[in-house]
Amino acid sequence: MKKANLVWALLLAGLTSVSVHAVQQRDYHKAVIGKDCKVCHDQGLKQYPSDGACLKCHDVDELAKKTARSGEERWQNPHDNLHYGKDLPCVECHGEHQPKKPLCSNCHTFKYDKHKE
Ligand code: HEC
Ligand code: HEC
Ligand code: HEC
Ligand code: HEC
């Protein structure tokens, strides 16, 4: 690569990483939230959103009901599970700008077919 091209490549990489418009958003949030980053980023853009931000619109108890499981699978409910109950931060399992696997997948093979990675 010529020196001038290299400079351009570096410059462009720098630009995209700071551009507010470069981040991907989930389709299900685009309509309700749009470009207002602060709706989720209650602790600034350099920090992940707190659960408080998500809970302005979502409800832990309702979520636990929606993903409830019965019998032997009872405690595999991601929103009310064996190790953490209802207290695990949302961002451990849900990404907004990039794909994210549920934390549980690090150690288990439970099926979460409705999870939108
Ligand atoms: C629906 C909630 C939501 C909205 C709206 C949102 N974000 Fe995020 N953002 C997240 C979550 C969750 C993470 C952490 C995981 C990830 O990257 O997906 C994050 C992470 C980030 C990070 C990375 C921080 C780090 O230290 O790695 C940046 C930068 C960022 N968001 C920028 C933005 C910008 C710019 C906007 C507005 C255009 C925006 N976000 C809107 C939820 C949101
Ligand atoms: C301004 C309101 C608002 C905020 C803030 C918000 N959401 Fe949402 N979210 C919605 C709406 C509305 C939907 C679409 C309807 C639904 O599925 O509940 C949605 C959908 C979702 C879905 C997909 C549901 C599906 O269809 O599988 C996930 C996962 C989700 N939100 C997680 C989060 C997380 C994590 C945060 C915090 C980082 C967050 N949301 C912040 C309003 C919001
Ligand atoms: C760091 C690894 C790790 C993570 C992450 C993890 N677990 Fe576990 N989990 C274990 C271990 C170790 C056991 C004990 C195994 C045993 O004795 O059966 C266990 C046992 C369980 C059990 C009872 C046994 C079974 O297989 O049904 C359930 C249910 C469970 N975990 C759910 C979850 C859920 C849901 C998540 C995500 C919120 C999660 N775990 C995250 C390591 C982990
Ligand atoms: C342990 C991982 C984990 C945590 C923590 C977690 N979720 Fe989820 N969430 C999931 C999985 C997995 C699914 C899909 C469930 C399935 O496939 O049965 C899901 C589904 C959802 C849905 C769609 C529910 C539906 O069926 O309509 C929403 C909305 C959601 N999560 C929001 C949140 C919010 C907000 C938080 C924080 C309060 C949160 N989640 C915390 C793993 C998690």
C-alpha cells in the first residue's frame, strides 16, 4: 500500500469509530428509540447502559413470565434463573450494536430459540 493510501485508511477507520451514525441498531428499537442514544446510555457513551435504562420500557417480572419454563427446565429461565434469579444485568445477554450470546452459553447448551443474537 502506498503511504498516502495508508494514511487514508487509518483516517477512515478513525472516523467510523467515532461517528455517532455508524452504530448498528436493532430493528425492534429503531422505531421506538431512533437516534436518541441517551435513552439507553444513561451513564454516557463510554459505559454500557444500566438496567435502569432498559427497565424504563421493559419489566423484569413480565419478562420472567414470558420466558418461564416448566418442570426440570424451571431454572433455565434467563430472566429468573438458578444462579442469579432476576438480578443479572441485561447487557450480559443482550447486545444492541453487535451480536451477543446469552451468558449461560459459556457453560451450558440450553436452547433459547427466541433469543435474537
Ligand atoms: C436500546 C439501547 C441502546 C441505544 C438506543 C443505544 N445503545 Fe449503545 N449500547 C447499548 C448496549 C446494550 C451496549 C453494550 C453492548 C453492545 O455493544 O451492543 C452499547 C454499547 C455502546 C458502545 C460501546 C461502549 C464500549 O465501551 O464498548 C458505544 C460506543 C455505543 N453504544 C454508542 C451508541 C450510540 C452512538 C448510540 C446512538 C446512535 C447508541 N449507542 C444507542 C445500548 C444502546
Ligand atoms: C424507549 C423504550 C425502550 C428502551 C429504553 C429499551 N427497549 Fe427494548 N424494546 C422496546 C420495544 C417497544 C420493543 C419491541 C416490543 C417488545 O418486544 O417488547 C423492544 C424489544 C426488545 C427486545 C427484543 C424482544 C424480541 O422480540 O425478542 C430485547 C431483547 C430488548 N428490547 C432489550 C432491551 C435492552 C437490553 C435494553 C436496555 C439496553 C432495552 N431493550 C431498552 C423498548 C425499549
Ligand atoms: C461459569 C459457568 C456457568 C455459567 C455462566 C452459568 N452456569 Fe449454570 N451451572 C454451572 C455449574 C458448574 C452448574 C452445576 C452443574 C451441576 O452440578 O449440575 C450449573 C448448574 C445449572 C443448573 C442446574 C443443572 C442443570 O443443568 O439444569 C441450571 C438450571 C443452570 N445452571 C442455569 C444457568 C443459567 C440459566 C445460566 C445463565 C444465566 C447459567 N446457568 C450460567 C455453571 C455455569
Ligand atoms: C441470562 C441472560 C439474559 C438476561 C440477563 C436478560 N435476558 Fe432477555 N432474553 C434472554 C433470552 C435467552 C431470551 C429469549 C428466550 C427464549 O428463547 O426462550 C430473552 C428474551 C428477551 C425479550 C423478549 C421476550 C419475549 O418473548 O417477548 C426481551 C424484551 C428481553 N429479553 C429483555 C431483557 C431485559 C430488558 C433484560 C434486563 C432486565 C434482560 N432481557 C435480561 C436472555 C437474557
